[in-house]
Amino acid sequence: MKPILILCFMCCFFWANAQEITGKIKNHGKSDMDMVLMLFGMDYPISIGKVDKKGQFTVNLANLTMDHIPEDNKSLSIGPLYFNFFFGCNSSDAFGDNAEKPAARQDFVRLTKGGDWAGTVFLVSDEGLRPWIEDSGYNNAIKGSFYEVMYVADDVNLNMTCNSSVYAADNEEVETEYKFDIELKKGFNWVEYTINEVYETDPNIRASFPSKVTISNVKDPSKMLWVGTYY
């Protein structure tokens, strides 16, 4: 019985620990700021931590509350799970019974100062990914990982692969492959998108794009680069 209790404790510890990330925002050098999610609009930020004037921060997705979010705002931002990942499948059928489970996606972490939106933090494993994230039509994708936050109303386990298609040139569509291997707990979760392969295009028509991607829990938080843009 005792080994089972220890194992349960360890699982809970590792899950809680995975929700908290400590690091440094490169090029911050500004002032103390709040780090927030804005899934439900600028008027209803959700605080996940703080960054000091040297860029050092700790953020934590555990035990966040949405009690201050009006129901109208929730209904506008929360939608079916299959529609809330950065990459979408050809059909929602790939998600089975999980397809319609309520979820909401947050692309970037926002920075606020005195309640005003003061900056945005991009989460990537390679800064070369940032131009593509900002404008995938004109900037080429590269291999690497980028990270987002997802809210789910219920626990969800996804272990499947689906396909989609992306326009590459006149009368040419390229089949893409997305592998989902992720465990989402009720509440807010870190999500890692790993670009394994990139389809090279004619740059006169459109930029190169990811053709094989793995969607998972964050595997190694130390590889996350936090890059800030300020207003």
C-alpha cells in the first residue's frame, strides 16, 4: 500500500511542478510587470505570474480562477476542442468523443503594467520561428517547437494522428500530418507544438510550412525561450 501512495504523491508532484515554469524573458530590461492570459478579452486578464525589471519570472497555471469572467465572455471564447489547436484536422471525427469538449486557446503570454497592455511574450525553442508565427504567409517555418496555453473544461487524453491539407501552389495541395500525444487536465495547460518536417515551397507563391507536427505536453521547459515585444 505504501509504494502506491508514494507513486500517487510523485505523480501529483510532477503534475503540479509541470504547471510552474521559472525563467528569464530575453531583452526585457524594462520594469516589473504582470504576466497574464487574455483568452476572454483585455478587460478580463488572468494573472499567471510576474516578471521583474531584470526579466526574471515565475509563472504557474495551477489553481487559476475564472470567477471574474462574465458568462458572455466565456461563451464567446470557449469552443469545441477540435477547433482550438493551432493545427486543425480535416475532420473533427479524428478526435472521437473528445471533439466537442469545451476548450479555449491562448497563443501568447501578455505583459501588463498598471492594468495596461505593455508587451507580448513569444514562447519558442528557436527565435527563427517567431517570424513564421507572426506571419506564416510570407515567412518560412523551420524545425523546432513553439508553445501555447490551452484551457479545457474536462480532463482530455489524445493519442492519435490526423491529416489535413495546405495550399502550396496553383492546383496543388500538400497533405500534412499532425500527431497528438497529449494529456490535458481540467483547467489551464501548457501545449508544445514540435515541427518535425517543413514542406519547401516556391517562395514566389507562399512561404514554406510545417508538414509534420507533434502536439504534446511540454517535454523540457528549459528549452523554452521567452522573447518579449514591448509597446
